[in-house]
Amino acid sequence: MSYRLKAITREEHLAFIAVQPSVSHMQLPSWGDVKRDWRAERVGWFDKSDCLVGVGLVLLRPLPKLKRYLAYLPEGPVIDWAASDLEQWLEPMLAFLKEQGAFSVKMGPPVVARLWSAEAVKTAIADPQARRLGDVEATVHEPKAFDIADRLRRMGWQQTEHGGEDGFAAGQPRYVFQVRLAGRSLEEIKQGLNQQWRRNIKKAEKAGVKVVQGSYDDLPAFHEIYVETAERDRFIPRPLAYFQRMWTALRAEDDDRMRLYLAHHEGEVLAAATMLTVGNHVWYSYGASTSRKREVQPNNAIQWRMMSDAVELGAGLYDFRGITDTLEEGNHLLGLLRFKVGTGGEAVEYLGEWDYPLNKVLHKAFELYMSRR
């Protein structure tokens, strides 16, 4: 079957997403409102009966001084990735985007390739011979994912190599950490946490840490400790205006789309985090904590409250987002991986991001331009 692509309305896009079990927040119409540095387009796949069968949020970034664009579908598009006629989905997309002036297309198929249990990750961290998670035998392999990757290569797609040692260098994370909530009671989820996590949750309760939901007016308090976190963990912080825009845009779609949580102790905010929800998938998206009073364990308290609320919302999956794939002891992100592993969830590898150069010369020029920024 061949599919036809055309621009769709915000309402059509949202109606399609509303009936999907899980769609990345980066494929919502509102995400285009957040990413103001890009021009956002909503596209739909239509079958022969003119039924909408797939959607994508495309972010377009212009080449300096040229009306040619990099087209980016972060963690998308939302199509039938298991389809036997995958080419019939992607080839019309390339043709459509080429007509829009795209010189290159980047996408992130939401397809899981491998999973590692918490125990497997702990064993890998303890093994001095293990350098990267990707080199360690996975607990679960998804054969269909490797078939999809082979088909993409045959079509001319190129897997993006992020480079860097921490797996966070560019684009969206290929490795994430997730806790399955579906079919488990809150008590069962709590018992799945390691002993240290359970002990720290109790410590926070005894110390009087209070976790509350914040409002738009609390975003500056979050941002203040987020900047402190950025300095400590060596990343470039986003401006306060970015989070204010996220709040306004996402919550205009759904009041539960974005929440802010703050952990208070004796009148002081010690930790804060944002939580995003689409369908039955909940993400811990941005976190911040101060170096003060770490002994009262505000980070465990805030995560446990968010996981508890995710269960109350009916979520099937709690997603801690990116993890490092580097297992070397000296890596500054290893502590964050250990923290997430303590929840008893799974490390998950997605297929990663893929590029299709529609114009090889401009694609190379853009890569060179980005590497020099």
C-alpha cells in the first residue's frame, strides 16, 4: 500500500495521538510551540481510503542564508514501525519533505532494540572489563528492531554517531532507564526498589521532607537550583524562559501534560523536577537538586512521589530518560546511572537517530557548520 502525506491540523494530530498507547512528547503539536528556534510542521499519513494512519511533528531548521532546511522528527514519526511495507511509509515522507525545501532528514524511530535488567546493569558496572553498556550481553533482544535497522540502511538511511563518551552528546538519548508500572501495585513497585532506595525514602519522611506540586510561579525556584545542578554536572542550562514556554504550551493541550514537583525541607527547596505525561507513558524530564542537606534524601523523595502519582494517573511506564552507556568508574555520570538502577527498572536501548541526506553536499556543509559552532 502506498501512503499520501499532507499537512494536518493541530486537532487532527491530537486526535490521532489520543488513541495511541504511547507517543513521545516530542511528537506533540505543542512541542513545536516549545522549539521556537525551529519552524514546526504537522504532517499526516493517509491510506487509500483517506484515513489518517500516522502523524509526525517535523522541526525545520534553515541553513544560514539559504531557504533549505534540516527536517527533524525527534523520537518519531508516529507510524507503524513493524509494517512489512516500511519503505511505503518513509519514501513518501522523504519526497514530501524534499518539496518543503529539506536538504536532509533526521528521525528517531521509537523502536526498542535491547533491554538490560537492573541486575545485569549492576553486574556490568562492577565488571572492570566492561567499558560500555552496548558491549554487555543484553537481557532481552528485539529481533524486529535489527530487521528495521537493516531495512533503513538498505533504503539509504545512515545511523547517527553521536560521539562523545557519555551518550548525551547530541540529539535524543539512545539509552534510557525505565520502570514498568503496568500490572503492578504501588507496594509491588516499592518492593522492586533496592534497599538503599527504600531506606532513603524513609529517611526523607522522618526528616520532614515535603514534596508538593508546583505552579508556573514556582518555575524560578526550580530554575535556580537547575542552574546549580548544571554547573555541578557539567552541562549547559536552558534559560528560565524555555521552561515557562514548555509549561504554557504543554499544559494548554492537557493540564497533566507537564507537572512541576518541589521537595521542601524547613522552608527551603532542595530538589525539583518536571514530569511529562502522554497516554500511558510518563517521563521524568528535567531534574535539579542543591548540594545542601543531601542527607535528608530529597531526590529519592521527589522521585517516589512522581512515580506514585504516575501510578495514580494510570501510567504503564515511568521513564527516567537518558543514561550514560559508559561504565568506566571515572565517568561523572555513573553515579546518576547507579541512582536510576536502584529503582529496579531496565536499561533500554532504542534504535537511535538516523539521517537521510537528500542533498549530500548541503548535508556535509551543515555537519561541518554544526561541528564548528
